[in-house]
Amino acid sequence: MKHKDISYLVNLVVYKDGRVTCYNSSFEFNYELSELEQLFRNGTFFTDFNTPTEIVLDNFAKVTLEKGLYATKQEEKYKELMDLYSKLNDKKTSLEKCREAYYRYLEHPSDYSREKLKELYELIPEHERRYLGDMDNKDSDYVRIIYRPKDKREV
């Protein structure tokens, strides 16, 4: 998080009522979930950087990082937070909705069910898509169905 021109490593906690607390030992901010998207867009919250960036690690150290190597995109982190909020409110996450669409497609394969599957697949944060399948295959069958529908599945 950028705060007063300083970058901090912070904790974000999402609550059932839509509040979000951002904190470290130096400060605490409370937001509404509806405010988060703008805070990610304007760079207040960030997940990646292209120039050397000094980051304060909560009363421990200041480190200068050259660039993020395996950083999650900001939009994807926002999607993850929205899924946390859904889960807290006993609603289905994007992963659960996609998995249901996958099973519907397997039962009734059609262009419509494949398009619905694609739509729901792309709502899942990229870094979590690997959890759709097992640890060996990850999301490979989803990718095959969505992007290479002519390839047949070997059973």
C-alpha cells in the first residue's frame, strides 16, 4: 500500500458486512468493499512495480525490491478479495460457480454451456485457476474445453 509516498506491506481483512480493514503496526484504515476497486486502480494498493521500490516491512526493515517476479495482477487480487467476501456471506465463489458450469458442460456439451464455462472461468483470479482440477492436471481440462474444443478428452 502506498501511504504518504511510502510503500508498506499491509494486511487486508475482509469482513462479512463489507468492511475492509487495512493495517500494519503503524496505521489502520477502514474501507467499504465498494471503495477497494478504485484504491487498486489508483495505485494505493499495488501488487507489482517496474522500478526499484522501497517497501517498509512492519517495524522490521525497509527493503528495496528491483521488480516483482511472480506478482499477481491487481485486478486478480481484487477478484480474490471479492471471492472472500462471497464466501463469508455463504455465497458461491467464482471457483465454485465455474466448477458447477464445468459439470453442466460435461453432462450437456453445447456451444452455449462452453461459453458460460468460459465466462465463469475468466472471473476466477488467474492465480487460483489451478485449483479447479487435481494437483496433476490443474485446470487443463477447462482450458481444453474452452480454448481447444476440437481436442477430445482422453479417459
